[in-house]
Amino acid sequence: MAGVSMPVTRPTGRALIIGSPTCRATPLNTLQRMGFTCAEIDDPYSAMAEICRRPLVYRAIILSLTSLY
């Protein structure tokens, strides 16, 4: 029995980046180059609501501590 292996391209997953727009630029570029689909949120409270609403959607969460208040 001969087997044929086809290359499989799967998305890396989704990442949630939390922080001000200036703080999100570098992580956004890096994660997109790694193959992640990124969502961006300014407010940590809104981010927590998003995570609670959809708990299994994001494989990575990046929190910018410099933009917290």
C-alpha cells in the first residue's frame, strides 16, 4: 500500500493583543509573521469580557503592561 503525503497548511491560531495602539504595533507585526490572526483591544476590561465571552478562541494573549492605568 503506497501512501501519499500532501503538505498541510494550518493556521497557527488567533492572538489577542491588549494595549494602546503604539504598544500593539510591534507584537502585531511579529505575531502576523508567525502566522497568527490577531485581534486588538485597547481596554483590559473589554479584553476580559471578550475572553469570557469566547474562552476557547485565542491561543495567545499579549498584554502590554506599559499601557495599563
